[in-house]
Amino acid sequence: MSDSPLAPAAAVRETLEAAPREKLPMTYQDVADTLGLQPPRTIQRVAQALEDTMREDAAQARPFIAALVVSRRAPHMPARGFFELAVELGRFPADNSLHAQAWREEYQRVLATHK
């Protein structure tokens, strides 16, 4: 899928499902590199694909696999868009002060289903 206009949700999901547990969480850059994406907007394309997986997961009542992807900058959590969409999808509380804990819980739910 190198240099495709969008990183499809299926390719991102496959990458995360195949990642060994000790390689998790992955950064947005790790995902882009694994998918062979080339600039420009590699991180933006990964983020869009992750948002697509979140919509799919919400529709199927699954944990957000996107919780396995974090920023390489401290505090090493998903980007703001992850939290905004999680709130919009009704899975996270609107109160920003509760987001870190909600993400940690979601991360553990995903790991519990990780092969």
C-alpha cells in the first residue's frame, strides 16, 4: 500500500493485529513506516485510517484497536483526535480529565483480545 492516498483502515488494523505484544503500543510513525507510507501527510493518513477503525469498532461493540497507537512525544498517548472521536462515539466521557484513565482501560481491553 505504499504511497497510497489513504492508509486504509483494514491495512492499519492488520498491522496492529499482527504486531507482537512487546512492540505495543506503536507510534503513528511506526505504523506509517510498517505500511511503507511516504510523505506528505503520512501521520495524517494513519490518523484518518485509525479514526475509520474506531468507527468500525464502535459499530461492532469492540474495543478501539486505535488505542494501541500513541504519539512519540510525552505523555505517549493517542493524539487529541482519538479522544475527540471516542467522546463523539459515546465511548469516552466528555470530561478531558478522565481521558487518560479511559484510554488506559481501553488499551487493556484491546490487549485482552490481542492474539
